[in-house]
Amino acid sequence: MRWIARDVTFEFPRPMVVMGIVNTTPDSFADGGRFPDTDSAADHALRLADEGAEIIDIGGESTRPGSDPVSAEEELRRVVPVIERLVKRGDVVLSIDTQKPAVARAALDAGASIVNDVAANRESPEMWQVVAEARAGYVCMHMQGTPQTMQAKPCYDDVLREVGSFFAERLARLAEHGVSGGQVALDPGIGFGKELEHNMKLLSGLNQFTVAERPLLVGVSRKSFIGKLLDTPLEERLPASLACAVWSVIEGAHVVRVHDVAETVQAVRMAEALKEKV
């Protein structure tokens, strides 16, 4: 199985790909305000790459529940200089975490290879056309609603079946707009329009998401459902985040998106070594 991201191709099976998170926002739930300028964000990204992140996911707009949207101009101001700085390094794949086609296009023009799209549930094809033209990698994430509405009583009859059906439908629509299956990774959207029970069911059933044999990306790092389940504040959620990363290895996921790269790399490599012995 291959995941094609412009000039980069990830060939699976292989060790889990760790994607490091860099938010240039003042209001992201875990690291908002920590990297407010190009220098601090780029330095943090390089640190994550040195710790073992093969992909750096750069975001300029918070998508935490109830977050306020920002203009495309402000998002571009936050992310493009960071991408331009990092692309000079050459040995790390860059991803743009955005809902906006204009931001995705500018980020790809600046040197990004992947579009991480939390709004893959939209009906407009403009984002998919941007991805198709650039032959970029694309993370198709499931979300019920928008970041502003997604936690307003999300409801499912069968969350595993419904997310799986969404993936199948999106892959067909992406293909209609020129995005090949080989460009797409699937993200069940833990915490995006899901209650605690929904998140737990998705995690426990990750191995069911084998639609078209596409890579599966899991983003659980520090999320609020951990706090709800274990009554832990944000700064104490690393152990549970690592447990979820290890579980993702066991369940056959291919990419994990995290804040704590060094710890996650060590945990998933150990899990992979043990899995090989089973």
C-alpha cells in the first residue's frame, strides 16, 4: 500500500509514521500561544523532526470545539513563513492543517506536501481540486458538523459503520474530482463531533477501517475525552496518549499525529517490536 504526497511516497507495511503537531495559533487547546512567531514555530518543528517526526503538521487556525474561525489572510500570515523556513531543511515532509482551499494552495506552493483537512465533510469540491492539481497527499477526516457546532450533542446509530460509510463515499467523490486513492489517508476524527463513548468505540474498532486499503491516521494526543475518562488535566495526559498510540499500532494504524514526538516514537517502536513476535 502506498500513500503518495507529491514527490514523497510512504510504502506500507513499514514502521508507524509519527506526525508532529506545530500550531501557530493563540488558542489551540494544547499548545495555543506557545509558538506565536515564525522563529519559535520553526524551531519547535525542527526539534520534533530531530525527535523522529517524519511529517510536521502545521496549523494556523484552531479547530478545538467552539473555536472562532480566522481569515484566510491571517492563517496565511501564520503558516506560510514557517513552511518556507522548514522546506529548506529538505528531509521532513510538511503538512498543512487547514480547512481553506486558498491556504492549502499557498502552503503547497510554499513547499508542503500534504493537506490535512478536518472539513472533508464539505460538499464544495474546491479543496479537492487544489489537492488534485498538486498531486498532494490528503488526510480525509471525519467530523460531524463544524468545529463551532461539532460537540452540540453529536449523535450516531452506529459510529463505526457511519464513519466507515463516510470514508467510502468520500473516496468515491475524491476520485470524481481527480484525487486518486493513492493520495488519501483516512482519519476517523477522534474528538471531532463525538462524545466519549463514540471516541472509545472508534478506537476499539480501528481495525475495521480497511476501506480501499488506505493508510489510517489516528489523532488522539492530549484530547479532552482522555480527561473525561480519567479525570486528568491537559498537562497530565501524556501516559494515556501514549497508550492510545500503542493501541493504534496493535490495531493496524499507519500514522499517529502527536504533540509529544520523542515519547511516542519510543512507545510505538516498542509496540511494533513486540507485535512482530506475536
